[in-house]
Amino acid sequence: MQRYAEPMARLIEELKKLPGVGSKSAQRYAFHLLRSTDEDAAALADAVRALKASLRLCSVCNNVTDVDPCAYCANPVRNQRLVCVVEEPTSIASVERTRGYAGVYHVLHGTLSPLHGVGPEQLRIGNLLDRVERGEVDEIIVATSPTLEGEATASWLAATLRRASASRATQPSAAQPSAALRITRIATGVPAGSDIEYADEVSMARSMEGRREL
Ligand SMILES: [Zn+2]
């Protein structure tokens, strides 16, 4: 492999860490940046720095946000008692495209994947269980992808949520017994084995409407 001056080699190494970027692309990007104006290169570096400095996870739903709680959790027009659970922050866009969903979200930041060493403790679910235990949720729509990992995550989630909901029912502090938590799963309008991120809005809307009890 060709040897580059240290700053170039360093940039190529960093670029190779991006998903889908191999050695060839990384070299192409690095040389493109070398040829670009100082302003363009600085704008890119600034954007990366600002991303890490100003963005954080919403303390309620784990969505990526620059304000906490995020725009969805802070929106009084949205039904805060209807929660759609998705794998990644980017999955929210797929549900929003349907324009038919007026609830809020919860982002797991992954799916169960024993092969890749992702167990329940790696998923962000604590704040959702807290919401359920406080009786703040009427229905949870599990919108993980219809892949093996997504389905396994949905089953595990349903069992865990049911336990959290049951522990609330036995708490003496619960003012009055509230209606049982509804846990639903999106229908398979999203093609099986595919990622919901690539679902078009019509199939996504259908799969939200056709959701079934889990
Ligand atoms: Zn939020």
C-alpha cells in the first residue's frame, strides 16, 4: 500500500471508520478535501465538532436532539401516552413520513443481536420502563424492523414491558387501577426481512394501521 504523508494517512484512517467507506473511498475523500478551499474544509470540520458539542439524547425518549426534552416529547399537540418504539433515531423519519402518527417515540439505539454481542443491557430501555411504571403510557407500538433481530427484540420488549406494567398494578401508590397497557406490533405491510427505514410511506402507514396486539 502506498505511503502518505502523516496528516493524509491520519485523515484516511479516520474516514475509513465511517460505515460503507473502504480504503479507496477514504483516499478519494481525503484528496478531495486536500484540493477543496480552506473554507470548505473548515466548514466540514466545524460541522463535525458542532454535532458532538450540541447534540445529545432526549432524556425522555433517547431521540437525538439539541434541546431536552426533544421536539416530539415537548409537543403538547402530540399524544404523549401513545409511544412508538423504534430501533434508531433515523427510523423516526419513516414513521413521520406517514403523516398519520400523532404519538411520541422511544429510541432503543439498536436491536438484540446475540451474534454481534448486543444483549438487553446494551439497549436503552430504562426510561421507557420508568414511563410505564409511572402509568404515563396507554399504548406502546413496537415498530422494530421485521428482521430476525427486530422480531426477537419485539418479543423481548413485550415481555419486559408487561412485567413493568404489572409491577405498577401492584404498587399501593397507584391512585386507581388504570387500564392495562396495550402493546402492539406493526403489521407486515413493511416487507419481511427489510428495514423500516426503507419502507415507503404507504406501506408504513398501512403497517401502523394494521398493528396487532403483541
Ligand atoms: Zn424525546
